[in-house]
Amino acid sequence: MARGLARDHDEKRAALRKGAADYFARHGYDRASMTGAAKHCGVSKALIYHYYASKEDLLFDILDDHLGALVEVVEAARGDGLRGVIRAVLSAYEDADAEHKLQLDALATLPSERQAPLVAAQRRLVSVMADSVAQERPGLEADRLRALTMSVFGILNWFYMWHRPGKGLDRAAYAELAADFVTGGLRAV
């Protein structure tokens, strides 16, 4: 008779995702091992393999969960205009610096069939942001709309690189500053 799932199965998976994302981001996905991930998570190698058949499966789950949560948050904020979408993105990035770094650095290491749903989620994020930019500044030509949309992501995506918690602006204040900067810039275009 097959065993059922443990009551804390989802919580354990989430903890493994979080710990492994931190480990992979610190050491580089290509240099990281499942043994190292297990040690970093404070679990046995056998336990990590109970949840994930391979390092690739673990990376995919980390990125799928991260991007899925981002899409959900951004879709929910879309009615709040560009300022609301900017706030939502920065808020969703909080405590997800490792996952975000992996998205930027390691997604391309996955086979194309595993990349496809993740790239589709990224495209959905870009689409929602582009719609929000277009609502703020109607009439933009397609090439300008794309350039401006990707510039907004440039302002948001690299926050984790320079921001130090407890120093300078917090995320909420930066979200307001970034929204003011973007909307002011769009009026000038």
C-alpha cells in the first residue's frame, strides 16, 4: 500500500526550495551540488532526494514557484495602474533575492522544454507591465513601448544588487520613488 503525503509535505518542499535557492545563488547553480544544498538546508541528502529526483527538478520547482507567485501578484495589481504594478513587483521580490538571482543566472541552464513554461511566465509579467505602461502613456510605438517596459524592469530587477536592508530607502519607499521616476519619465517621452 502506498504511503500518503505527510501533513507537512508542502511546508517541507517550501523550506527546501527556499534553502536551496539561497545555496544555489551563493555558490552558483553550476557549481552547487545536491549534497551542498541538503547541508545548507539542514537535512539529509536522502530527504532532499525524497522530494526532488535531481538538481534540475529542484531548480525548476524554485523558479516555477517564484515566477508563478510573481505572475499572481502582478495580475492582482493590474487594476491599480502602473504605480500599483511597480509596488507589487518590488513587494513580491522581498525575501526572494536568491530566487530572483537564479531566475536571471540559471534559468538558461534548464533544457528548453523545462524553460518554456518559465519563459511564458516571464512573458506574462512583461505583458502586464507593458499594458500598464501603455495605459500611463497611450500612443507609444511598439518598439518604444517595449524599450520603456524593459527599462522599468531594469529599475526594479536590480534593486537586490545594491539595496542593503536597514540602510537608506526601504522597499516601499523605493517603490514610490521608482513609480515617480517612471511616470515622470513617461510624461517626458
